Amino acid sequence: MVEGIEAEVLGWFIGRIPEGWFTQPPELTMDRDEILVVGRLAEPSLPEGAAPEARAEAVVARIQRFREETRPQRMRIATEAEHRFGRKVSWGVVCGDRRELFTVLSVPVMTRLRLPERQTLDTLVEAGVARSRSEALAWCVRLVAKHQSEWLAELREALVRVQQLRQSGPELE
């Protein structure tokens, strides 16, 4: 169950998104900078026995059409949400097995690294895995997220529980 600000934001978007855009309520992902709204599009109907390539192209075309046709309304909704919630809004869709995000934020994050950590990033750059230390660090974060996804999910659940306990605890005067 979604609670707190996430529930408020989800309810607001459900109320603002036009009927028929998505086949189910959108998925929201939030942090202190951004709200990512991802909706599921209806899959295109193809003749029985259509080739997998035709299906893949139809999905890509459905996503492109949605992006182009809804751009003005999505921008208007995003502007309202940005004023209301103080966060940038990004959009994305899922159609079939394809997930595509439109113009998401790339936020700089300041960090201090010692020589061994910098050498790791520089090795990734020198090997051509990344173009810069910044890109190498983002690659490392994605790698941890991929290989430690279960642990990160448990950690997020624990943080939600901590937040709930804080809210239900005694009030300080």
C-alpha cells in the first residue's frame, strides 16, 4: 500500500492523466529531485502469425505515436506537478516487453573518492568502458543495482518501515 506523499502524488497523477492513455494506473518512482511516471500502453493488434520483427516494430511505433501525440498534455501536467510537488517530472511507457523513458533527469552528485576508488574509475575510462569518471561511477552504481537488487529492495522496505515508525511515534514538544 502506498502511503504519505507517494499516495498523494499518485492520486494527483491518476486524477490528471486523461482516461485511455494507459491500461492501468501509472507506476511512480520518486526521489527528492524527480517524479518518474511510467504508464502501460495497450499492445498493438497484429494479424495472427505476424513475425516477431513486425510485432517489435509495431510496439516501437505505438510508443513513438504516444510520445508525439501526448507531448503538449504531458508537458502541461508536468508543469503543474512541478509547481505543486517541487520536483521535476519525467515520463515513460511500457508496451509489450519494451520500456522506454522520455527525457529523464541526470542529476550531478558530489562525492569524495580516495586514490584507490579514483584508480578504479580511471581504469574503466582507460579501458573504454566509460568516457569519463562520472560515467564510470554511474556504471558502477548500475552494476550494484543489477547484482544486489534483492538486497536493495529489502533495504528500501526497511526504510519505509522506519519512516512509518517515526510517524507513529511520540511527538516531541
